[in-house]
Amino acid sequence: MIFLIIQPSTVLQSLLSGETPVDHLFRLWIVIMLAAAFICFVVGELTHNYSQTDKVWSLMPIVYSLITLYAFPSSPRIWLMTLLVITWGLRLSYNFYRKGGYNIIPWKGEEDYRWGILRQHPILQKGIRITLFNLLFISLYQHMLIFLFSTPLLLAAQNASVSLSGLDYLAALCMFLFILLETLADNQLYRFHILKQTKLFLNGKYKTSLYNGFLSEGLWNYVRHPNFVAEQAIWVSFYFFGVAASSQLINWTIIGPILLILLFAGSSEFTERISLEKYPDYKKYKTHVPKFIPLLFKSRKHGNG
């Protein structure tokens, strides 16, 4: 149904009317974003599971990419961007699936534990505040954010005739490496939680972390949130495709990665407040290990007390 909206005849009509195909594409993105946000809001309200946007976080950029590729199939840059977004999205979706986030019944699945804690906040307990929070932040704002950090695709479409450059290949390499880094971080975290749940100690692996209750080994020995670091870096790298297409170092699509970085700054603070309440040694860990930017070449080993 969506793909029927953008056809050669539509593009020709747009050109004759003075409207560009990218204008049409932009409006289509808006419609899809608002529809997805509305569905997530309604399902979240009906099921009281506020992880509905979490379920499509890794899927919506793929949708935007495929629609853009359908409209501009001759652009090598959009092909490259789409392949990278699909790689990112499928990997992240798998990670969400193995943690129980998806269910055969679409509106079910494990809810992110932070939403449950946030729901209990006194400020959100009065009247319809939690409903408004679900509507304005969890559903609408987060979908708008996904839309925004995907917009280098629109800039690439707007400059579809511009050939690939060295900057495109550098952005692609960086994005792919950060996808690998995020994969490694997620695998370490998943393995730790499996060991923690099953109470298995395999050859002393994660011994200190299992004792303390939180992961502080592997990549977590260098930064407190390596998976968050990688996710932010992926979309900063993606931004540079738009730079390569437009030849503008600072362009309007920078709004997406900036807002994403701000979201992770707030999310990590909230996550760490929970960890500080649960784990006595987290304060010491927080003191010695940076949040996002690693201090390289400095050994970090954490004892059990």
C-alpha cells in the first residue's frame, strides 16, 4: 500500500507542479511516523505495556530507508545507507527478541523495566499524567526522534545526482564498526544476565560482576555504557552521509543525532540512579569508570568491595 503512493507518474506530477519528489517523500514519512506513534500509544494504553515504541525502534528506520530507496533506486548512496540501516535494524531486533521483547502476539512481550519504575513516580500518578507522558514522550517524541536521525536519507535523496565520495566510504566504515561494537557489547551484557539468572559461574567469567550484581568487565571495564556509546556513534556516522551528499558540514539533519545524544544522556542517568539504589558497589564503579568516553591505555580492575 505504501509503495503504491510513490510511482513514476506521481514523481512526474510533482515535477510539473513545482513540488519535488523529496517533498512528497517527506510528507509520506510524516504520515507513517504519526500513524506508528498513534498505534504505539493506543496499544500501550490498552495493554499497559509501554515498550511498544521500543519494539519498532529498530524497524522504523528500515521502513524509511526502503521507501526512500523505492523512490530513488538509482542512487548508490541510498543503496549503501539502506543496507547499513537494515544490518543495524535486524541485529538490534534480534537482540530485542532474545531478551523477550517480541511475542507471537504483537502487543505482548517483555516491557523495559524502566517504564514500570517510571510509572510509579509520584508526579505521574495524578490524573491522566501517565497517559499524557505515554502520548507525548514515549510515543510521539520517540517516533519523531527516529524520524529525525533517519533524515540523512532525505538529504541524500535531495542530492541523488551527487556521486559517492571518500566521506561516504568513511561514514560507512565507521557505522559498520560501531554496529560491530554494539553487537559485542550487547552479547557481553546478554551473557552476563544469563549467568546471573542461572547463577552459573563459568571458569570465573564475570566473577566480579556476578558478585557485585552489575556488569563491570569486558567493554564495561572501559565505559559504563558501551552499548549506548555505539548506538549514538552509529547515527552520528549516518549523519555524515548527508554531509557528503550536500557538501554542508552543518546541515538541518544534525538535529537527529543531537537529540539522540540528549536522550541517551537522560536515559543513562535514570538507569544509573536505579543501579545506585540496587547495588552498593555501583557508586565506586561510577567514580572510576567514565560514562561514555573511555580513558584509553588505563587499566581498570574492580574488586569486590
